[in-house]
Amino acid sequence: MKKLWKVLRWTLIVLVCAFVVAQFFGPARTNPPAEASQSIESRLQVTPEVSAILDRSCNDCHSNKTRWPWYAHVAPVSWFVIDHVNEGRENVNFSEWSQYTPQNADGVLRQICREVRSGMMPLSSYTPLHPGSELSTEDRQKICAWTDAERARLSAAK
């Protein structure tokens, strides 16, 4: 029994040391500079209601304005969070909307509506930790109506 306790104690010490060392390694939490002239708000006609929905439910992962919660500073959870944000920005980045061609913007707007309508966004792993981020049926309808209107406006401008 004494030998088992000694093994458990050393295992715990090693695990605690590994946890502490892990805090110094891993990906960086970034918020690249966001130039207002490149953002979705400067390129599309974003209504105040849609802007509020995007801010509370989408911007943390799909813009360069991420609000990093406390747990995004603690490894290994931080690695998971940072990976999700980086992946979200790669898929759609509202802060860098100017990089999308009109054809790409049309596809992204269509994708936004599709994913919001199906309940795929925001992620089910995001909403429990971010009160107020879950989208209501009305929020989903507003997003899709807005994306449809913007797609039509972009098509007419061609």
C-alpha cells in the first residue's frame, strides 16, 4: 500500500509539472488589426439588428475582434478554443470581407444562411459558455432575410 501511494504521489507531481509547462507552449491567441474599410459593415448593408446578432453570436470566431474568455488562457483547453477561432476565421472572416470576390461573397452569404437555418452555427460547444449567443427562430429569419437581400443587391450591381 505504501508503494502504491508513492507511485500515485509521483504520478500526480509529474502531471502537475506537465500542466504548468503546457501553459508556456501552444498556439497564440491573436486579434489581427482590423481595418474598418475591409470589414463586412463597410462592404455590405448590415442592418443594426443583424449587426447585433453577428456581434453576440458570430464575431468571436468569425472576425478579428475575438473576446478571449478566461479559459482561453489555460492549456490544454486554450488549444481547442484557439483552433476553433482560427478555423472559423479561415472559413469566414467578417473583418476581412474585402478579400471576397463578388462570387465568393455570394457563396459565403448563402453558406451563412444555410448554416444558421440548419442550426450548425453557432456551434453547440460555443453557446453554453456564451450566454445570449444562441439564435432564436427570429434571429435565424433575420440573418437569412439579410443574406438573401444582400445577395440580390450584389447580383443587381454586376
